[in-house]
Amino acid sequence: MTGAGEDWLNDSLDVAGADCGLWVPGVDYVAGWRGARESADRLNRALLGAGFELSEVRAVASTDEGGQGVVRVAGWPDAVERLAVVLEAAQGSDGGAV
């Protein structure tokens, strides 16, 4: 999910994390990442649909040290605050369930 171009990949949001280079031989990281990528793409489409730019907030697929898929949300603080407002409004609209 790239949004309006590939520039969002280099927009200075650090999404790699401190443990990005620690790989264990024999662990299938690709399978976990594929599942996380599907979920991250779905969330990114929802963010775009809600009016966010992926250069300000986005979901990023990753894996943990055991190869399990992980989706992280990375963003600038003001965009994350706006996302929190959207999520809080969704809670209030149907009794708390998102």
C-alpha cells in the first residue's frame, strides 16, 4: 500500500525499530510478514479512506524475533492524535465496540 507514490517510504518516519537486524537462522520470517502485510495494507486503505496521508501515519508490516507477524502504526504525533479522535468517536457511536 503506497498511497500516492513511493515517496512515503522515505519520509523520515522511522519504522524499522531497534531490533530490525536481529534474525534467527531457520525462522520463517517471510510467512509472518506476509500476513502482517495484508493486515497493514487493509489498515492503510482505511486510513486513506478516513482522510489521512500515509506520509503522516501508516501501518507497517514486520515480524517479531520468532517470526510472528506484527503490524505497527507509525506516525507524526499530530496525525496520531487525529487518529485517536477518530477511534474515540467510533467507540461512542456504537456503545464502545470498534
